[in-house]
Amino acid sequence: MRQAQTLNEAQLRRVLQYCSTRRHPLRDKTIVMVSFYAGLRAKEIASLTVGDVFDAEGAVREQFILGTAQTKGGERRTVYLNQRLRRALEDYGDRHCVKRLCSHPLFASQKGGHFSANTMCQLFLDIYKACGFKDASSHSGRRTYITRLANNGVGVRVLAALAGHSHISTTQRYIDVNSDQMRSAVELL
């Protein structure tokens, strides 16, 4: 099975720009950003509730916990949100979550309920296909997240914890290596 394509910054900008032309521009852009800046799987994004991400006063949390039912491996995991993603979630929350209950889906489907994992995967495929990325999938954001952190010197044990992997060998398979990285690596000598 092929690995999902990792995207560079220009490609990610193209995806986010395309999202602004869709029927639900802010929702779709925020979903993509959660994938790329929190490294969540499609299933995890689909299962998020307003109360997972926003506190009782409506502020975006700095971190939140995914419950066992929300994760692939059935293990609780803490998700940390960087400033860029927190700002995007604040903007999204101001427009879409103000009057919602904590148990409501963070990202409502067209029918108003939670996305299924499958429909969330389809959303990503539709976006990437429209942007011309034939090898990108719902896992592209997750692979890009792990690869970028690795390229910035984050150790594999920390990466595994952030990704919710029990084994670092799983995390290592997510890290993409390309000629630019190898060229930069040898310049460190």
C-alpha cells in the first residue's frame, strides 16, 4: 500500500486556498488545519465535539484529551494545539460553535451530525483531487505533521507520543525523506 503524500508549505497553502472556494469554506479549511497542525486521523477529527476543543467559557483549549472511543488504538491521548491552529479554531468557533452544546460535533456534516470516518476521508480525497494531488489522502496531514516535526529535530519518542503510536517503528514509517532534506543534512558537517 502506498504511503500518503506529504505536502510542502506551498501545496498546503494551495489546499487552504481551494477550501475557501467550497460550500463550507471555514469548516473545510479548519478540518485541513487540524489534520496538518495536530496530526489527527480522519476518524479522530470526525469524532471531535465542541467540548473537546472549547472550554466552558468558549475559549480554545491549549490541549485536550481524545478518549478511547475516538482513537484508532483505543488509548487515550493528549492533543496539543499550537498557536496557529488555536487561532484558526477560535475563528471557526466564533462563527460555528457559539451556541452549540459541548456534546455537539465540532465539525457538523451536511446533515448536522458527526461525520463518519469514511465521509471525513472522502472530504479529504475530494479536496486533494481538486487540487491535483493524486497520492494525497486523509493521512497526508498526519504524515506531513510527523515529518515536519522530525525535520525540526523533535525526537522519535516525542513524535510517537504525539501521534499516539505504541511503537516508534510505526512513527518512523511516517517520516518522509526527500533529496532537499538529505542535501541539508550533509551541509551540517
